[in-house]
Amino acid sequence: MSTALLQQLQTRHGLPLLDADSYDLFVHGHDTVVLFFANDPVMFPESHDVAVILPELLKAFAGRLHGALIDKSIERELQARFRFTSWPSLVFLRGGEYLGVITGIKDWAEYGQEFARILAAEPGQPPGFDLGKVCGVGHA
């Protein structure tokens, strides 16, 4: 589901909407990228908060990374690849390789600290799924 606020990321702020055909070209065409996984903003209203904050963060880190919105048609496949478990999520890649993820909404200072920490990181593997957390296994 697209909303006016998510569409503004494209029309007003110039973030591309990546689908299966454009994903590889974008992530390998830029050194460092942040990918916005909004899912359904009706189910996950914090996606609208991130949609407002993301352009400001991209301005604050201008020249250091490029942003894009992930189309729903490839969200689940990429979610499995990057192993995040909640929405909205911002996934960072360098040269197509995983740097880190920020999930949910944070305050401005936390976003700034997390962006800086992730941008200073070396690429690596996404964290493994904690099945107990994802499935509620082992919780009474």
C-alpha cells in the first residue's frame, strides 16, 4: 500500500522505488545506500514517521549515502536476506554488502548516532534470526 507521504519520498525527495528490475543496479551503482522498508503504513504507522525523518537524515549525511524505498513486491525476499524482524526498517549496504539495520522509530539523536556507527562499520553478515524472539518459542 502506497500513501501520499511515501510517494513524496519519490516525487519531492527523489528517492527511487526499487523493484526486482532496479534493485541490483541501484545498490551496486552507489557506494553506500540506505533502503527503506515501509511495509504497510496502515499496519505499521511508524513508517510514516520514518518517511518524514529519512530525507532529513539523508541531508545530514549528504554525500555519504543514497536512499531508496523498497517496493512491496520484493520486501519479503529482502527481509529474509537481511534478517530483520520488524517494520519499518532501514537497511544499510556498502557495495551491495550488509552494514547494519535500524528498526522502528528513534529520536533524532539516536538516528544520528546509529547512522554514524553503521557508516563506520565494515560490511558483514546480517545477524541470525532469534527464533525465540520471532516465534515466541520458549516464552511462557
